[in-house]
Amino acid sequence: MFGYIRPHKAELKVKEFVRYRSVYCGICKTISAEYGQLPRLATTYDMTFLGLLLLALEEESHGEEMDSCILHPGMKNPMAHRSSPLDFTAAAAVLLGWYKFRDNLEDGEKLLSSQAMRLAFGRAKTKASFRFPELDLAIQKGLEAQRAMEKEIRVDVLNPAEAVRPFGELLGNVLALAPLVPEPDAAVRAALVYIGQKCGEWIYLIDALDDFAEDSREGRWNPLLFMAADTRDEEVTEALKQREEALDLTAALLPYFRDGAILGNIIQMGLPAVRAAVSSGQKLTRV
């Protein structure tokens, strides 16, 4: 995934930012333990949001431990303990990473680096798909649907809502499979699926906006290329805002056991801040 779903750091309390980083590091550490060192590159802010959301909805608190990182071996920082939500998130990150490199190869982009990364992720992908076969199938089918849409869609029938639907359904299906203890009731699970759908649609749109100038130069497919130039910015901004509002309203209904303030920061402030930065052509920096 892409790293667009992130907190607005300036508005986080220090303890909230420490907690956010502990989940990010916990996912990275889980990937390392299960899949090896190189697949840790699949750790993203998007995956951190997913892990944080699942941990917030589990009744049991899995806690944290002080541990060091491969990038900072002499320094110990809080890291979220291994847990079923983080195991699931780590597998989703690895699988999405592997399919991304595969798709880059099929598109002829970054051929050497994508080939090397796909091979490096190969064993990790095999293990993740063995442990979570339904998750692997959901991601594979979702990305296939997205690629089919991009190949078949015509300028004269383009509907932005259709363009964003496959990736939204992909993330919705991912959250439909997410393990939680206790298993949430049907309404909460439906809300999770809806959050996944809107997150996926938002990510697809913001990524298209972020890549628009480069895709235009390189002649690559981008859904925004088919929109009227004089109304494009206004339409994309409105579409992104609609999904932010839908996420905010739905996430507010979930029964959090912890970390609600961090999740609220991401949805209410982080997403609008990223939208504003990408719209103005700014490059996103590390949180």
C-alpha cells in the first residue's frame, strides 16, 4: 500500500505518538519474525492504521515491550506485543507488497527493482498465503478486478465511482476477514467492512492525484486523465471529502477499548492534511 493514511502529528499528544509508533514498530517486528528482514519494507502508515484499528477493537490489551530495531540497534523503544491482529496485519502488508511488485513487472515499470523485490518477497508471500489463504485470495481477486477495470474502461463511459470501487472492495474484504476477540456483532463487522471500502476508495483517489503529473508525462493510465480539466480538481477534492466524512461518521460508532483518540486524529485531521498536501503538489514526509 502507499502510506497516505497517517496521523496529523502536530495534534497528537506525546503519549499518543509513542503509542502510534509502537504499533508501527510492532508490525515491522512481526514481519521480521515471520517473514524475514527485507519484507519489513512492506510496513506502511496505511498498515499501521489497520493494525491500530484492530487492536482498538479487541477487548484484551496486548501491551507493549521495550525492544531495539534493526535501524537503531543501540536504542530501545516501545513496541506493541505480537498478537493476532498484528499477525493478520503483517500478512496483509506482505501480500499487498508482493502483488504490487508483480503488477509493476506486468506494467513494465521499474523492471529490475520490481523483479528483485518480487523474488525477495517470494518466500514471505508463500508463507503468508499458507497462513491466511482467504486473505491472499481476497487481495488477489481485488487486484485482478482493479486491473480489469483499468484495461476495459472507456473514456466515454468513465465514472470515477466505478474506477475507485475495486480497491475499495478489496480493503473491505480484507477487514471482513480480520480476526477479533470477541468476534464483533454483525453491525460492527459491517461498519469495519464499510471503513475498509471507503479507505480503499480514498487511497485510490489520492494516489491517482499524487501520480497525475508523472502519469501524464509518461503516458500511463490514470483515472483522472479522463476527467474534464476545468472541473477535475474540484471533483476529486469533493470525492475525497465525501469519503473522509463517511469514514468519520462510521468510525465514531465503533466500540473502542483503546486508542480512539489516535484513530480520530488520523481520520479527522490526518486525511485532510494529506489531501491538502497532495493537492498542492507537496511531497509527503515521514511521520
